[in-house]
Amino acid sequence: MNSTITSVPGIEAGHYTDLDNATGCTVVICRSGAVGGVDVRGGSPGTRETDLLQPARRVDQLFAVSLSGGSAFGLDAASGVVAWLEEQGVGFRVSPEVIVPIVSSAIIYDLGLVNSKVRPGPSEGRAACAAASGKVLAEGTVGAGTGATVAKTSGTPRAVKGGLGSASMRFPNGVSVGAVVAVNSIGGIWDYRTGQLVAGPRRGDGRFDDPVGVLLDGSPPASPTGPVNTTIGVVATDAKLNREEANYLARVSHDGLAMSIRPCHTIRDGDTMFAMATGESDAQFDLTSLGAAAVEVTAQAILRAVRLATGLGGIPSVSELRACPGEG
């Protein structure tokens, strides 16, 4: 059973993963065009083609979102996505001869976990597109989450491995909502259903410190010596949304980040969430319920990203730690 974002009708997704250099990229595609939205929060975002998703803009079709490692350099991966889609005849038809694929993008900072000189570019964006399908999307240390880390309020040496996760749900009337999130936060990870700390700054005894408590004790976050922060993702639905509703879905999905990541939306993060509405379902929907679903699948995707990750670059994953989950 597919419980990832690709279970949403009209959505395909794929990864390029470079484990040797701890980086990668992920692409989410809607070949027929989706109504798009975006909400950018935090003090350190890295994005491309976000202004055109606002309600007042003219073009109302989004064909793909590129999520990438590589910091600002990783925005180049979107150029490969644009070129690949053009070759497939996918995009906004400007004239009989010209198709322009509208591709939005966001990046995480993963430089230096293994190799700061290798970053995803156009060829890696193309590779992610070539791997895209409607099959179950791989999760963990893959794609844009390959070099991700979390729980860095006490510095990178005490971090835990982040990753990429996905989740989806379907309403009784058939409307689907799904999310994919690359989790690279300064904050720790909490299970919003139990209140349990899943990943915090690692202590010498194998347990976790409370990542918020570290800040409230009066000590500023340790200066980063390696990868820093940002959580990025896409929430998708097959409901028929207009531009305002798609932007609402992107906006409210940030509640899912705040439920699973603490602290969230900090000045050291550039948290960005996109929305894609494929419109393939004719079923009626309630926007409040749709928003609640977007929050839920986003929060679940974050937990899956961290729990399914494997260690890399000397940073262990939750699954590899012998720590008893919870704060010390």
C-alpha cells in the first residue's frame, strides 16, 4: 500500500542520492499542471520561483517542485528539472512553439557533512526526474534529505541524522492529501501524538537533552561547524483548489512543522512549504478539513524522515542510537 505523496493522483516523485558526498535532490512532478502555493518562514530561506505562486500572479500552473541539498548552489538542480520537463513536452504553453515548465525550488544547507564542494546541479535534477514515478517514494537518507541533520541547538557534533519522509491520507469521499519533507532543523524532533522527544542534542550518556531547554538555559546555539538548517517540503492534494486555497494549504502545513520540530521557524532556519493541487478529484471538500489533513501528513512525514534515516558523515541516526528515547 502506498502511503507516500505519490498516492495522490497526478503526482510523481523521484530522488537523486549521493551517499558518498552526503547530498541529493528530490523532485515532485505534476505533468498536467497543478495549482501551486507556497509559504516561506524562518530567517534563512533559499528559494526559486516562489513569487509567481502568489494569488495576484498571472500563471496559475506549477509543474514541479525541486527540493535539493547544496545550499544556494543546489538551486541549480531546478534548471535540470526545467530542461527535462521541456523535453517531455510538459509545461505552460506560451505559443505553439514554446513550452515553459514552471518549476519552484527550495534548498537545505548540507555542505560539509562529508564534502562541501559537491552539490546537486542540472544533471542531478534531471536524474531525479528520470527516477520519478507514481510508485512508493523511498524515505530516510535519500534525495534532498541525504545530508540532513537535526537537533543542533548544542552544535553539530551533538546532532542526530535527519532525512526525508513522506505520508498521505485519504478522506472517505476519496480526496487525497500527501506530504514529503526534507528535515534539516536546528530544532529537535518530538512525537506530537505522545509528547515524547524523538531526537535532541546527544549527551555523553546516550540520552538526549531538551533542545528548547538548551536555549532557555541562556546559552546561545553553538556556532555551526558543518551543516546548518532548514526544513523544506511539499503538500499535495487532488482536490480542486484555487490559488488562494493552495496558498492556505501551504501556510497551514507549517503547523505540522511546529508540531514535530521544536524550536521551529528560527532565524537560523529557512523553512519553506509548497502546495500542489492536481484537481483530479471532483469530490466536494471542506477546506478546514483539508488543512487539518495537510498538518497531519506533514507532521507524520517529519517523524518518518528522522526514524527511517541512517547515519552518515559521523552523525548517527535515531535507529542506530542505543539511547532511550526521551530527554535526559
